[in-house]
Amino acid sequence: MSNRFGRRYEVPAGDLPRLMNEIVDQSGPDETRAVERLLGVLTSLPASEDDTLAFVAPRGTSAIVDRALAVMARSDRHQARALRNRNRT
């Protein structure tokens, strides 16, 4: 995929629905059109549980994807910490 039109991202296929939900949650009211364009790209990706999906964010939507991925990473860190703490007891 060419990186000419936007930033390239890779996500595990199993995280695609989660990413789409976070994109909607993390977007502002003034970003409706950008979110629609971004979700259009994501829904057109071929889905497979075993693959990593790569996509190029449409121009002007990278900030939304970055925010969503940051929230997902924070959530993953919190979950990993909770599991570590649970295993200690």
C-alpha cells in the first residue's frame, strides 16, 4: 500500500471491531465526516482472525486513529497490570 495519501497502520484482525468502536468514542462532533471516511476504509478490509490488517488512513484522519490506538494501548496496559496483580494473590 502506498503511504502517499495518509499514514499507514497495522492492527491485529481481532482488534478491528475494538478499533472501530474507539474511533467512534474518541471522535469529536466536528469530526463526523472524517470518522465516516475512516470507518468506510476499515469496513472494506478483508477480515480474518489470524492476520494483521494494514490500512492507510484517509487524509486528515490520522489524529483520530492515533487517539483510538492510544486508548487501546492504555486499556491493554491496565488489563495486563490487573492480571499480574490477580496472579500474585
